[in-house]
Amino acid sequence: MNLRKLISWKDALTYRQKVVGLVLCGLIVGLGLLFAYLLRLHTYIIGDDPGACVNCHIMAPYYATWSHSSHGRDATCNDCHVPHQNIAMKYLFKGMDGMKHVAYFVTHSERQAIMAEDASAGVIMDNCIRCHAQLNQEFVKTGRINYMMAKRGEGLACWDCHRNVPHGGMNGLAKTPNAESQVPIPPSPVPEWLQKALGR
């Protein structure tokens, strides 16, 4: 389609059609922005606050056990769960993984006990090695293997020995009594006046 045809097509629209088109575009953009705000998309993209992870209720036990672990003092969720090779990889992985979590949540297909998939497990193990390189290579001399090597049986994954770090394993909440009640519940994004109008 050349520019002349595009201009003639635009001129062929009536004033009413242009207004309706603009209103529909504005409505679609506005609803998209509202949806992003209600999902708290900005908390995931911009920051590293672990409290953003508990926007999804299924993450509450993982947040609670992490916050009472040794990693709770020094590492955020993103320190372990996103790649750190470069900023492009970090945000690409973060976006793809986040959309996958949203899809699981919206379709009610999330597992009761979350297990890392291969891509996530590889990132997690790389980050274990990144933070504990001196321990692995100088002190214990386990060397550097990656998750796929461990999966092929060429060594162990970090969590094969350190099952209870940093989420406390299956009994993590039992080791931290009342931990789930200490999870920061995110405030409702719905304005107070609208909650009153809806009778909440």
C-alpha cells in the first residue's frame, strides 16, 4: 500500500468514523494500562522488591520461608531467579517468566508445590555458582558444573545437597511458626472511593 492510497483512505473516513475509531483506540489503551496497573506490572519491571512476588498469593509460603532464611538477609528474589550476564538477558527472562506465571495464574494451572522448570533451574544454579564461586572453586573444590550437566548425571545440582536453602524445603513453614502471617499483603490497587461504592 503506497502513501497516496493511505492518504486517500484516511480522507474517505467520515468525521463520525474518525471519532469512533479514536474513542475505541483510547478505550483499548486505557483498559490495557488499567490492567497493567491492577497487575502491579510496575513493581515487577522496575524494582527488586521481594514484596512484589507476593502479589500472587501462591508465592506467600516461598516469601515467608525465604525471609526467615540466611538468604533473606543478603539476597532478593531477582538475585537468584533472573540471569545476571547482561541487562537485556535479565529483562527478557524476567518478562517471559513473568508472563508465564501470569498465564498459569489466570488459567488456574499453577501447581500446588511450585517446581522450577529447566530454564529457571539453570538460571538459579548459575546464580548459586556466581555468588558462591570462591566456596565452590577454592575451598570445597567441587568445580563449576551447570544444571544441564547435573541433569545428565555429571555432577550434582546445588539443591541436591542444600535442599533447605533458601526456602526451607517442604517443611519450611513448620520451621518458621506464624511465618505466613508475616507476609506483607500488598495494598489493593482499587481506590478507596470505588471500594465504598462497591460495598467492600
